[in-house]
Amino acid sequence: MLFDHSVDPLELDNLAEKEAYKSIMPKLARELRQKWGANFLKE
């Protein structure tokens, strides 16, 4: 999920689902995994 808290503080509009953000999502996912570890989303 990806939200712009400056205009959507209630996180109602998931930008990750929008076409305009599809190209940046893999980069953001890599950065999250580098910082938090490969299994940070798994239980």
C-alpha cells in the first residue's frame, strides 16, 4: 500500500493500485526489504 498523508491522512486512496505509480512500486518494495528484511511482510 502507498498513501500520500499530506492529502489523504485517513489512508482512503491506495496509490499503489493506480497506474501512475505502478512503475515505482518495485523500487519501493526493494527499499523496504533492504531496510526491514526480506520477510518483513510475512507472519
